[in-house]
Amino acid sequence: MNRTFYTPSIPRRDFLVGSLAGAGALALGTQITTRTATASTAAPNLMSSTQTAPFSLPNLPYADTALEPVMSARTFSFHYSKHHKAYVDNLNGLVKDNAELSALSLDALIKKVAGDASKAGVFNNAAQVWNHTFFWNSMKPGGGGKPTGRIADKINASFGDFDKFKTAFSDAAKTQFGSGWAWLIEDGGKLAIVKTPNAETPMAQGKKCLITLDVWEHAYYLDFQNRRPDYITAFLDKLVNWEFAEKNLG
Ligand code: FE
């Protein structure tokens, strides 16, 4: 079975990616069990690998039930096994006959086609593969709340205090009209919050992504219906993975 694991390019040291002859999983410093595979902390780090198409759907860093009751398994399983998988399948179909694009890693592929209107389909699907992989890792069971350590210091230095950060992040996520993403990024040594429409992603412009929240309706509608603000609050209070954010600082 051809398994290719691609991950965001930021957290090189600790964002371990497993590629284990038919079984593997994203792991973040601890052993993580998924529905189909067991992660290994000794797995090779394929973060900025030269792995190329055809890409495979990355395994989850936790079981798809792990974020309940905040994010239901129903929401998660549809999001992951239908939406995320569709982006992977679409991308593979779009690049399979393109020797140049098929030779690129996911990161390189996204940056290559970003801004090229003739490759919008490739960009949209490739970026959505990357964004979702990053999103799964932006959450963890029992996450959320006020961070500590270096990421907390950075947040305080950049936004004033954690409450101001929460307000700014929430406002970005709420006001992203239609589908898109809210991001915490590091830019020029300071943290910043950005929102992007559709598949747009700060990594395409070489920005260092720390955390993201998917605000496409498919991410929350089964659990929260039209109440996007409640979904955002749940993410910040109960799901966000600050260890991942800190590791992404590098
Ligand atoms: Fe999504």
C-alpha cells in the first residue's frame, strides 16, 4: 500500500509523521491511537519530505471520537473521511498526468501553483489537504483554555493579554464571510491573526502558521448548526492545542 504522509512544514522537530508499511499516524510527542493505526514516536519525520503524488489521507492524531462531546464523532468522521479525503482524491486526479506537479511535495506544490489562475483547482485541493491536516493537529482532547510557557508570552507580547487574543481570534473567525479559515501566525517575530477565504492559506505566502480553525460550515453544522460563534468558543475553550502552537514557533 502506498502511504504518503504529508504535513505542514512548520513544526519540524516534534511533529512526527509515521509512515509504517501500511500503518502510521501523525504523532505529537506521545503515542497516539487512531481508529486504524498506532503511531510511533520513532516514526520518521516526513515534514518537509520529498514525498510526491499520489498522496494519501493522513491518519488522525487521535481517534475520531476523541474530541467528543465538543466535536462529535459524526462531525469529525464526515469531515475527515469525506471532505478531507475528497481533497486528497481530487488532488491526485488533477496532478496524475502532470509530470512537473507530480514531482513536487505537497508544500512545494501549493507554493508553486498559488496565484496561478490556470491551476486554481490544484491549489484549492492541495491547500485544503494541507489546511485540514494542520487543523486536526491544532486540536487535542482536553485542549483549550489559557496557554502557558513561550506561546503564552508571545500572545501577551503581541496582543496585550490572552483575553484580547481571544477576542481578536474570535472576531476573525466570526467575520470570515462564507467559507474559510482563521489563523494564528507568526510574522516578523510577532504573532498575528489572519482570516482566509475558501482554501487560501498563509503557508502559501511563506508565513509560519501556529494554529488554525476551519470555519467552513461542514466543520460545525452538525453540532452547532448556524451558531458559528459557539463553535469558535468551544474551539478556544476546549480544543485548541497550545503545545502544537508552541512547537510551530520553532
Ligand atoms: Fe473543512
